[in-house]
Amino acid sequence: MHAMAEILDEALKVPESERSAWLDDLAHRDARTAEELRALLAALPDAESTNETDEEKSAAVHELASEAEFDEPRVGEIIGGCRLTAFLGRGGVGTVFAADELDPPRAVAVKVLRASSTRPSHLRRFRTEAMALARLEHPAIVRIYATGVANRVDPRGDAILAPMPYIVMERVAPAVNFVEWAQQPSKADPSLGVRRDLREIARCMAEVCDGMQQGHSRGLLHRDLKPSNVLVQSDGCAKIIDFGVARLVEQSGSASIPSDETVAGALIGTPAYMAPEQFALTPAEIDTRVDVHAVGVMLYEAVSGRRPYEIPRHLYFDAARVFRDTTPTPLERIDSNVPRDFSAIVAKAMAKDRSQRYATMAELADDLRAFVAGRAVRARPESQGERAVRWVRRNPAWATAFVATSLVLLASTIFSAISWKRASHQLMLASLARAATSSRELHEKELAARLDEVRDASRGQVPEFIYGMLTAPFDGAVRNYARSNQGHRMAGRL
């Protein structure tokens, strides 16, 4: 296996225009290895390259659309009661056409399996997609209308061609993949510039999570969620497409795993969006958390403009090492405008250890909606201060009323304290004044009583004016007179 991986890496480094000749040369030297290598190259997943220019993409689509391959239906042909009207795209094993269903009349999409893709694994994937879509009915998942096998006649003669499996499904209105949509300026708020508002992105992805939660609850793993498989329409509604590599799990938890999917590390999906365990475990050992991881990667790419893990095609078989040696930069460090709550949601969704991820798509959807609503998210515990700030933002009217009431109470408390202190001070002064007055009156009465005793004892021997001078300080009238007549010889200085 290690030797084949090295040969595959070498083959992928050869330009595609020269690869066929390179494989022919290898076949002359080792026919068996060349045959295995051709099969591996054909089975390699799409790299989801974002480096192609719009011109290159348009040229590639035009080339595919104009191919006159004998094993593909042509525009105008009727497949499964639908007249093909336009070429839409081509996947690993199938080709998709826009079509008009004849009865009932409606716009649909028709996906056909190319005759050149009739290997058992391709037929199984096509059948699996039809079964998967038949299990689901959700606004975020394309609906299936019919499936079957079309018998075709060679347009160049009367020969009967090989039967062609087809799926008639809902046609998605003009749409773009999730990452392209997220990086378009928001019509609601053009000031955001290069991308849409994070709440708009989170709201859209929450709907995708709802759709996948229904799939998971009905025993379906997508295993290949990526931007091109999540299309967003002009109204912001997303549609999940392409369940070609989905795995169906019975309600008992058992699954019928094809023989080519029983090897640990089998490449089922697109490496850049696969979870680390998909490179190490067998498909039977993985669970719904691989889809949770893919959603986290798409959110990361939609906001940052780059993937957390870049895995070139020639390193597909060494992707496990890339995951192990790479630590994605947190979103808030790439863009300081990204709130920590959103960054924490994305980091939790794409955690390397699956036990640290959201257990279900429903949990991830709940956190995304909590972020949109400004509530706490389970991905990041919040402090008491943050909880208070969040409550104020959610309840501005109540917060204003609370602050106003608090200020009134505080002002009342301060005023009451000052008034109480002033009244206490005045009461203390009044008490001191009363005490001083009482003490002086008592002293005056005692002195007056003693003078009366002396006067009685003297029996007229002391002149009366002497008693007048001595009793003057205790006589209010004399005292007042003394204050107004400072020169009175008897009371002036006393």
C-alpha cells in the first residue's frame, strides 16, 4: 500500500495532458500496477479547488457541455418522461441536466449515470443516492420525484443502447455554493464589504444542520458535505445535494458496508472537508460527527476565505499527517471582527477529537441560532460579567428602567444620609446648649442663696449698694443695662 501511494503521488505530479502517456509507459513495464493506478485516479474525490479563475471554470463547463460523448444523452432527448433542456454539470459518475417534466409539467433536474461509469461501485453510489433522497423530505434537501432506468435508442441508428439509470429531482433555482454566497456583500448591509453578516451566515447554516439532522435521524450519513454540495438560492435558502457517497444505516445501527469500503483509511469523500477519523477508521466505525466536522470546515472557509487544512491532490494518501501536524488559526485571530462565540462554535464543530465536537447536528444548529439571537452558546462558557452584558443587550428597555431606578434609590439614600447627619448635629448642639444653660442657672441660684444668707447674718452692717453690686450679675435687668452702659461704675466691668 505504501508503494502504491508513492506511485500515485508521482502520477498526480504529472500534468494531466501528459498523464495518459505516462500511464501507457507504466503499463508496458507493469500492467497490473498501471491498471490499479488508473482505478485509483478515477476514484479520487474532487479537490474542490478554489484556485481556478472564473474563465477557467467557464471554459471547463463549456467543454463538458459540448462533448459529444456517445454514452450521454443530449439536450432535447426525453429521459424518464422529462425533456432535457440544458446541461448543468457533471460529477464523478453522473451528469445533471435541466429538464421539463411532461406530466405533470414542471421544471426539474435529471441526473443520469454515464455508461462509462458502470462499475459496480458507481452503480451502487447512484442507487444509494436515490435511496437516500427517497428517505428525506426537508426544505433544506433537494426532493426526489422519480427514479428508474431509461431504455435508449442510438440516435445514429436503430441500435438499442445500454440502459441508463436516472434520478428526477427538484431543480434548485439559480444558486451558488455556500462559500461563494457567504463571501458576497450583503444586500441588507453593503457596508460589511467582502462578506455577509455572520448572523446571516449562521442562520443559513443552521437550516442546513436541520436538514442533516433529519438525515441522521433516519440513518443517513452524507460523508461528502462541501461547499459545492450546499447550494444557496437568492432568497438565502440552502439546499443540500449529491448524496452519492452517503451511507445508509439501519435503525438497528447496522449497515451494509460494501467490500471496497472496509479498509481503514478508505477515501470516501473530499479530503479537505473530511474528518481526521475518516483517514484512520473504516467507514463502519465513523458516525454522524464527520458531517458535523464538514459543516465546521465550511463555516471556517466561508468567514476566513481559506480552508483550515490545505491538502494537495498528491498528498491525499498522506492527509492524516497533514491533519496531525496542522493547527488551524482561530477565526478571531484571522479577523478581529469575528466574535469569540462564533469562533468557538466553528472550533468545536471541527475539533480533531470527535468526542470534543457537537454530538449532533441539532446541538450545532442550536448554538448557531443562539449566536444569532445574542444568547450564550455551549461552545464557550461565559463569565458573570459577560452574562450581564448579554442580558442588557437583549433587554435594553428593562436595563434602562433598572439603571434609572437604581440611580433614584442611590440619590435618595445619599440625601437621607446627609439629612440625618445634619439633624443629628443640630440635636447635639441643642443638647449641649440646654446643658450649659441649666448649669449656669443652677450656679447663679446657689450664689444668690449664699448672698441672702450673708445679708441676713450681717443684720444691716453691710451697706445695700454693696449687695446691689454683688447681685447685679444675677439680675437680668441689671445685666442688660450693664451691656448698654459699659461705663456704669457699679456694673460696667462686672
